[in-house]
Amino acid sequence: MNAESDRRQDAAAGDGAKDGGSGEPALGSRAPHFIKRSRPLHVSWQVGVFIVGLAVVVAGIVMLPLPGPGWLVIFGGMAIWATEFVWAQLVLRWTKRKVTEAAQRALDPRVRRRNIILTVTGLVIAGALVGIYLWKFGMVMPWKVGG
């Protein structure tokens, strides 16, 4: 309808802004146009993006055994890489699809019921074990029993 919006749609179609009508952005570099025009500048940009993404991913790996949001930081580093590298974009798409599928499965009433039953069963067993311990030894810590 609007000439301006038609021009934007034509430009988007020409640049491959959408990936085959799937609603996902096209694969490839998201570097500014003036950087893409110069090959040495674009390679420098990619090296910089790789180093920054690597630093973030390494920080996330360090946070896995230490306190901190390790997986969140790792996926943040992958998102940084995905601004420039197709392989990282594909990994993030796969991850988003799997997380969405897992969330849908978790909301399934049968799965929720099973998880609730398993949790209650585990709590009953743990409570029974604590009760047996208290009945047998009273309020004595295990390292002081029989001393």
C-alpha cells in the first residue's frame, strides 16, 4: 500500500532478511554495511567478535563449577558469535527449538503429574529415613554416635 513500506520489503527481500519465509532472520554477518564493504575491515571485525565471544564463553565455562550463571553466560557468548558466524546462528536456532520443545513437554499435564508424584514419593522416603534415624539415635549427629 505504502510506497515506503514496499521499498523496505523489496530491500529486505533483496538482502535475504528473512530465511525462506520461516520468520527467522537470514544467516550471515550482521556487521554494518561500511564494514562489510572492506574485506580487511570485515575480517578485523570478525576477529574482534570472535575474541569477545570467546572471552564471554570462557567466563561462562569458568562459572559452571563456581557460583554464577554459567550456562546463561555461555549462551550469551554464543549470541555474540551468532552476530557474525553462521555456525553459531545454527547452534542457537537448534538450542531455541530444543528449549521450546522441552518447555512444551514440561507443561504437559501427564508429565507434570508424574513429576509431582516423583517429588512427593522422594519427600516421603526422605522423611521416613529422617524419622527412623531420629527414633534410633535421637538428636545426635552421626559423627557423635557410639562415642
